[in-house]
Amino acid sequence: MSIRIIKPGLLSTIQDLGRLGFRNTGINVNGVMDVFAAKSANLLICNEENEAVIEMHAPGSTLKFEEDALIALAGADFAVTINDIQIDTWRPIWVKKESILRCNGAMVGKRLYLAVHGGFDIKQWLHSSSTNLKAGCGGWQGRALQKEDVLPFRKSCRFYFQTESSVHVFPWKVSESELPFYSKHPTIRFIPGHEWEELAPTSKSLFLNKGFTVKKESDRMGYRLLGPPLERQKSRELLSSAVSFGTVQLLSDGQLIVLMADHQTTGGYPRVAHVISVDLPLLAQLKPGDELRFLPIDLKTAEEALLSQVKFFRQLKLACQLKLEPILLC
Amino acid sequence: MSTLTDHHYSIFAISDAALTIDFGNEIHSSLNQKVIALNHCIYSHPFAGFIETVPAYSSLTVFYDVYLVKQSISTEYTAFEIVKTYLEKALSGIQTSAKAESRLVKIPVCYGGSFGPDLDWLCNFTGLNAASIIELHTSVTYQVYMTGFLPGFPYMGIVNENIAAPRKNEPSLKVAAGSVGIAGKQTGIYPLDSPGGWQILGRTPLRLFDPERNEPVLIKAGDQVRFYSIDEHAFNNWEG
């Protein structure tokens, strides 16, 4: 009833949708970088959307299933094979015991999510399974997965389902038209930050019209962007206050940083922009060298996009239940 | 009796699912008391879709679930506008005199030596001897304005102006957990080993952050803190 890690990959951690309720004590939210992919992977196999998943970074992990399992992969295309059979993302997959999952590269995208039906049997810390790498808490022993780790499933599953093959990919998937358009050159929508108006007019124009390249000093805490230096009309010191996933801050050298899932709870740099929630998955899939552009939208439009995504996930949940329930015996 | 609406504030989004109410870009105990009072008020009367808050020096940030906020009221208003209206209503109802009882936390500190690598620097900087600096640092009951930066890092003030000191030009790569430092008129404690730029005067044997505790974080915004000096022997034999 478990998965064994054969090769750890670059950085694989256990994450859910984050540790909420403790930001006021400085405890980071953490959680998956690509919320769309993680929710989809869970819903495809009839999990709650907040169930813990494995988040992999390219190059991903090699895993061995020590029990039959119903799984889903979502996010970047890592050219995954199971027992040397090519496997599609965004679909439910039934895997026989002893199967080996390998990642063979990533053309576009940076992070892949693996969900297991029923979830992993992991002790939560502060009501969440997300890994806080800095504090060494939560997730799997507070750290990235290592060779020979054995992650237990919460329940064993049997299916009303017969196949000779060691792998069965179900013939339905998340509709292509609903998927985030992962790209190396995405347009990222934002709402202006509180200090947006303090930018010099030329800097505003540069922000809106130039591309910004993700630097290699980018990780789950934040992405450093390389672009034309931006200036404020007058500089004033700001007191620290709360920041959020997607906050774009202007550093003192004129360069930008976008805060990501492992960001600190508070910060004192000017807030130029906030990436809207539904576009965070596009950011989450960027690699160093990829180039993004910013597009302003208003808050009402951002909320509407978020609401329609909530609606989409409710439909996906219902559709997946209808499809899978007849064959699930657990 | 003054109400909290006597002062100006601004409310702005810091995401499409969070907003900040800001009472002014200033470290001042009266502004922070407003933040803490409003924070208490929200937790005692949370709105539908409320997730959590982050109190800071002079601002309070509220995180919410856009879908649940919208679902709670049939209106054309955005979730932002609904939460903003709620906050303004909450604000008009609270009074500074009604602030919650705050808790006093006493923190033992072993000053100087290897525990306080910057105490000598501060002596040079201020022209005071170590005993005077320790006396000044321990003679004030500090207000905890906020917790941030690291799990359980308390930002406290106001430090006596005679020992106020700028941050280091080059942050230290590793400041030990428990280190007590000064930056400007703030004082704080590093809960974890971390890079940091504050001037370190000493170290506490208390664990500011312990993930195994029911309440992992020892000190929270709204608490009061008083330091007292202990010697190296007491530090090394500290229990609990």
C-alpha cells in the first residue's frame, strides 16, 4: 500500500493547497505551486481537491508502486512512462503493483503533480500536509523526498475492472479547452499593486510593454525577473505588511521579484502588481530563461475568472464521480 | 472616548482574494492597537468566506474565499467590496478603550559573548558600556507589533533611542535561533537559524518556534514582552 522512491529527482515534495490559518504567526502557507494541476489530479480520481499530492520538479522522480493504485498526473508534460509505456497527463490511470513510473524530460513546464486515489497516509502538521522546507516541518518528515522513502497510501483499493496490461489509461481527460495555456512566453494578468502609481511613467510603460525573463535564482519562494530597471518617482521606506502568492515587488536595484508558494508572510518592498489567482499556474510552470509579459486587468474581471474556475472544478468533480464510481469498490 | 475611525485609513487589494487596511506608514503604538483591536473584532464576528488575517505594524490584511464571500450575499458587488464594507462597519464599532487584555511574556536573555556577537559593536556605536545597554534593553516592556519574516519572529518596539541602531550593511549568513537583535527602534528574536541583518545583543534559551507544541509560536502580535538578563550558566542549564 505504498509508493517507493527509486530516484528522488530534482525536488519532489508533498504538498496540498497550503497551510491556512497561521500566517499571523509568520508560518508560511506553502502548498502546491500549480493549484490548477493539483486540484485536477485529485478530482480526476475522486479525491477531495485539497488532498496531498507529490509535486515534482523537472527532472522528476522515478517511483515504484508497491500496490495497485488509481492515480492521475497533471501539470507539465514530463514525458512520463509507466513500465516503458507512454502515459498522458490529465487522465485517471490504473497502475498494477510493481509498476515503475519514470519521467523522461520536460519540454514546456516545470512542475508535475501525482495524486493517488485515497491520498497518502501522512501525519498533518497544523491541519495541512504541505512541506515547509525552511522550518523542516509538515509533508514527508519536513523535507524533500529521498531515495528509498516509502509513502503509504491511506487506503487500499480494489476495482471492478479487469485488464491484462500492467497499466490502464482511462479514455477521458480534462478538456483541453479548460487547461491553462502553459507556455515559455505567457502573458500574465495582474491587478495593480498599492505602489503601482508611485512608478515613474516610463517605468509603467516598460512594465506593460517589455518582456521579463525568469532568472535562475528562482525557486518556490519567489521568481527573480530580469528586465529593464524600473524606478519610483520618489522613494519612501515602507513598513512591513502582509504579502501574497503572486505579489510582484520592486527591489532596490530596480528589478522585480514575484512571490511564489513558499513566500514569507510579510514584506516591505513596494508592491507593483499582484498576479491574478487563475494565472498563477502559468507562472508556476515557468523555468529560468522563460519570458513573461504582464497584462493589466481590473479586480472585477479577476474575481469573475476565479469564480468561473470554481464552477469548472465543481463540474469536473461531478463528471469524474459519475465516470469512476461504477468501477470503484472502495 | 475616542473611536478608531478618528484616523485616516486606506483599503486596497493585495491579491484578488485579499485586502489590506492601512492606517498610515508609521510605527506607532496607537496605530498598532487599532490593528490588534480590529483583528480581534474580525475573529469574534467572522464573515462568510473569511480565511485569516495578518496584523502588521499599521495595517491588517484579510484573506478570503472569493466564491464563499460572493455566495453569502446576492449582489452585484465584488467580493472585495463586500469585505471592504464589512471591515468599515467593524471599524466603526470598535473603540480603543475596548482593546483586549494583552499577555506579558518574559524572555530570559544571555547578553554578549558568543551569544551577542554585536554587543561590542553597539558599545562603540552608542558610546555606552555593555551594562548600560543591557539595562536599557531590559527596562522597557515592549509591544509586539507583528509576527512575520520567519515562523514566530516577533517585531517589537519601541527601543530606547540611545540604543537604537541601524541594520548591518551586509547581513550575516547565519544568525542562530534564539538570537535577540535590534534594527532601528525595533527589537526582535530569530526563531530559527537564518540569514539576518539585525545587530545581535544576546540569545534566549527559549524556543520561539517549536513545531511539536500545540501552539508552535511563542509570541504573537498584541502580546507584551519584557527581557531579563541571565548568565551563561543559567542559559546552558535552562530547562523547558
